[in-house]
Amino acid sequence: MSGNKELSNLYKLQDPTKQYPRPKFKHQPQGVPGLDRKMQPLADHGETSYKGSGRLPNRKALVTGGDSGIGRAAAIAFAREGADVAINYLPSEEGDAQEVIALIEKEGRKAIAIPGDISSEAFCKQMVKRAHKALGGLDILACVAGKQHAVEKIADVTTQQLEQTYRVNVFALFWTVKAALPLMPPGGSIITTASIQATHPSPSLLDYAPTKAAILAFTRALARQVAEDGIRVNCVAPGPVWTPLQTSGGQPDKKIPAFGSETPMKRPGQPVEMSPLYVLLASQESSYVTGEVYGATGGLEVG
Ligand code: NAD
Ligand code: MG
């Protein structure tokens, strides 16, 4: 089990700057897609720390990128709050995914594994159909999957990378939402995942950062389109978070030791620190919230 069991009690009053590991970190390059189990130190996705309190009773959630990082944290939290959860991931991430499946099942909830590549429109349609059928409904769609690969100079960004980054981050979101909306009942919630990069782009993320700006615009436009159908659409915009996306080339390897030190809190976020936002936005508690962007950036400010 790759969750870090040493990490803190989420609910105890404490100094957030010292709550989780701070730089320096080890160099730890790995291939794409990165695996959570190779992170040093292991990240906290709430495996032993997140406590549910019945905020998503019998809800039916599909989480893309649910095997690792922020998606894993959202999937675990959704299950602890009482939801049945389907997760999508790439076939090479089966090991990470099976850990999440086991954690969801441990809560007594239905856990559905849907491996496959969302850069294909046909697969996005199939994924939604399978989740809807296996869960017996679909009322939470958390689109968390993403591709990020840092390249210092525009001259070195290949057209293949440019296209794949847009396919995974933007086209897949469009296709998945298009397939899901007709299946979602009033009360349904769609949650997208942008980034601090949408508004504060890094020079080495010339393909990725604009996809995150596109996600913000898509979220706001869609929210207004479907509000009268009773579907809410909101966005989580994280700052630097300790996930395998970053150690598998999302950042240049030379930046990993100081990862998160640029934030006012001087540390990266942990995936579990994103979970409360996904839960709030999924839950009926946020019934008047739509078209919004919720940041969690250690103080960098999205906007
Ligand atoms: P992660 O590597 O744990 O998650 C990304 C997931 O995307 C992978 O697990 C993989 O399953 C999925 N994915 C990638 N390509 C895919 C494809 N072709 N088909 C199907 N699935 C695919 O890393 P993470 O940091 O938790 O990333 C989750 C989201 O958070 C991403 O959208 C990312 O852009 C966003 N984000 C991350 C950070 C950060 O610092 N980690 C900051 C801001 C935003
Ligand atoms: Mg993964």
C-alpha cells in the first residue's frame, strides 16, 4: 500500500506549513505515467487519514486519473463519504489502481476499474457508459486525469507532445462530459481540474499551461449552459502537489528537490489536501455553487 502512514492527523489543529514534508526532496525521475508507489517520500492520499461523515450518501462517481495523486485522493474521499466509485487510469497503472479499488471496497462501496486511454473519443464514450451501467447511475464526474511534460524551449516541443497534451487535458474532458451529461440527473456535479498554471504559467509548460486555461473557460461556459438542468460544474485549481505527474517529467528533474518551495507555505501540497474541495463540490451542500474555481495552492493564489 503506497499511502504514507506516517503522515499527520488531518483534523488536529496544527501549523499547516509543518504538516507535511518540505523540500529538499530526492531526485527521483521515473517514466510516464509515473507511479505513486515510487514516490519518495510516499504521498498522503488520505489512505489512513481521511475520515468520511456521510456527505455523499449512495452517490455514483466516476473519477478519471483515479489511480494516483489527486484523483486517488478524491476517489478515496468519495468512498469514505458514502459514494460508489469508478476509476479510470492507463493500463500500465494497474498496480496503483488496484490499491485504490481495495480501499473503496474496504468502505463497503462498489469499486469499478475502467482502464483505458482517454485520448481516444471512442474510449471516453465507452468509459462513461461502463461507469453508468456498473454503478447503476452517474451523478458525480470528477475529471482529474492530465498530462504534463516540461520542455524548456518551444523549439523542442514536438507536435506529437502538443497534440497529446491537448487530447488528454482538453479533448478528453470535452468527450467525457458530452457522453456523461445525458446520463446525469438534476443534482449531478461535474468537477474539472485546472491548475495554478492556468493563470500563472511556467515558461517550460507552454503546451500544458494553456490547456489548463482552456479547462477554466470550459468549466465556466458549461456551468452556465447546464445550470437550468440542475447540473453544477466547478473546477479545482491546485498549486504544486506531490504526485507522480511531477516526478515523471511534469517538472524538469532539477526542480524536484525544491518542489513546492516557491509557495508562501514553502512546501508542496499533498493529494489529500485537495480532497475536501472535490467532496464539497460533489456534495449537495454546495447546491448554490456553480461555475466557480476553488484553488488550493499554499498561498500562490489562482486568479
Ligand atoms: P497523477 O500522475 O497521479 O495523475 C494523472 C493521471 O492522469 C494519471 O494517474 C493517469 O491515470 C491519467 N492519465 C494521463 N494520461 C492519460 C491517458 N492518456 N488516458 C487515461 N488516463 C491518463 O498526477 P496528479 O498531479 O494527481 O494529476 C492530476 C491532475 O491534477 C492533472 O489534471 C494535473 O494537471 C492536475 N494538477 C496537478 C498539479 C500537481 O502539482 N501535481 C498541480 C495542478 C494541477
Ligand atoms: Mg497514475
